[in-house]
Amino acid sequence: MASDEPKAKRIKLEEKKLSQNALFGMGNPLLDICAVVDKDFLDKFEEIVKKFKVEYHAGGATQNSVKVAQWMIQEPHKVATFFGCIGKDKFGKILKEKAEEAHVEAHYYEQTEEPTGTCAACITGDNRSLVANLAAANCYKKEKHLDLEENWKLVEKAQVYYIAGFFLTVSLESILKVAKHASENNKIFCLNLSAPFICEFFKEALMKVMPYVDILFGNETEAATFAQERGFETEDIEEIAKKAQSLPKENKKRQRIVVFTQGKEGTVMTKGDKVETFPVLKIDQSEIVDTTGAGDAFVGGFLSQLVQDKTFEQCIRAGHYAANVIIRHAGCTFPEKPDFH
């Protein structure tokens, strides 16, 4: 029997091998600028960089998620690719450096019309004020970036695709091109509802993409708004998940999975014909520093396992772990290495 041993080890090693660019994300890149400020300051936003000690992070919902996924994966670097639009300016340069530090292969479309998008987090005691300015993020152009041969090659290399619903406000045609590619090649396309206003005011765009969605993410408030807008006539989150699952779908080889988080309540996931609820990790209220980015982190953890072909249960476990880590840190930041098994 001993002769089988090396073979078993070999199989295990092969299973772990992850290729670069296996995970693709596209969205609104924002440079997160975090500062601890005094109360009277919140009115005078421009001074933030000059007057206070600030920290910069690569931000924006999709970029946060792929960054967390890459952090969970650790090696190899650059499993995650990210596309989005920035300005040719100081903040754009910092954003590129930050993406590199996170080992994410970011290919930004750089233009000069608009400055790099920012999200300022002003922290006063345990209150946070977030001020987002999309600016350049709004200027992404399919024909100027996604359609370029060297960029599209990176899209083709991926096996799993993730786009936050926010990007529906920027470039529906880019999302559809990626979504159709995934569907036609039996790869996994994931979309996040992202915010109630997306479900409400961008529902036409959302429903154009929905037939290509293999995994739909959202939280309880987004799920409720989505159900209302679609006329599901139920407020039960499990029912909403089932109904969202059964919306028309292009690629019949994969049944849609719907994953709804509910803060400290359990996470709901459709599985075949049933819906399961998975409890989140317990955390003491006093350990919570900041819940910003928890949803993005959950998705990042989930994607880190999905891209390695792990079970959906394992994906959820990793999502809960990542969210649990993020809420113990300010903004969407994390320690050097994950402690997830």
C-alpha cells in the first residue's frame, strides 16, 4: 500500500494549485482616505489630507472583495485581476501602489477628464462619516479598455467573475460582455445587489444582467427592496432567495445560487430546492471596531474558496471568517495573514 502514498500527496498538491488571473473583478476603484478628525472638521473636507494624519487604502466595493479574496489565498500572488477607471493623478498613483501591495493585478483605464475617485472616512470617536466621490470611476469605457486585446485576454483567463451592482450605474455594456463570456464558457459569474437604490433605480439594467448570474449576493435590506421591485409579494428572506433563484437563466448547466447575509443573523443560501441558514461567527460587541466593508469582505472570503473549487459551505465559512476579521479593524483592512483552515 505504501506505494500509493506519493500519489495521494501529489493529488493534494495539484488540487491546491491556483493560476494567476483566475478571479476577475470589475468595478468602481476608489481611494479610501481614512482620518481621525475632530467634530468641527467634517464641514471642511478639503483640508483632510493637509491637516490630519491620513491612511490610504485601495477601496470601492468590488476592489475590496477581490483584495480580500487575494489576502485569503495568499499564494500565488495575482490570482485576482481588477479593472476600473482612475485619473492620471497623485491619488491614481497611490491607488496603483496600494493594489500592488495587496498583490492584486489591477489594470486601470487611466484618463484625464476626471480625477481618481475617492472615499473619505472621517472618524470621530466611534462614529464614521463616509463621503464618496466617484469622479473617474464613472468614466469607464468598454471600447477604450475592456475591448482591447491584451485586457480581454485577462478576462478570458478567469474562471470566476465578480461585479458589484454599483457598476451597473457606470457601464452596463461592459458587465454584459463579461457576463455573456462567462455564461457561454460555463464559468461562474457573480453579481452583488450592492444597495437598495440599485434594485430600485437601476432595475432595468439589473434585470438585463440577471439571466447570466450564477451567484447572486445581497444583504437583507437589498433583498427586501429587490423583492418589492420584482413584485415577489413576500418579506420572508428565504422565499425571496428561492424566487430570485428561479428567475430566468441562460446557462442551464448551473443552477443559480443566491446568498443573502443578514448582519449578525445567519446567512441564507439556496441549495438545489432548499434554502439553508448558516450562523455567523460570534463576536463581542466591544470587539467591533467598524462594520464598513463587512459585506465586501464576506464576498471576498467566499470567492477565495470558490475559485479553488471548494464546497459552497466552505465558501460561506470563509466569508464569515473574513467579515469577522474586517469588523475588528478600521475600514476594509486586515492583518498580514489570515488564520483560516
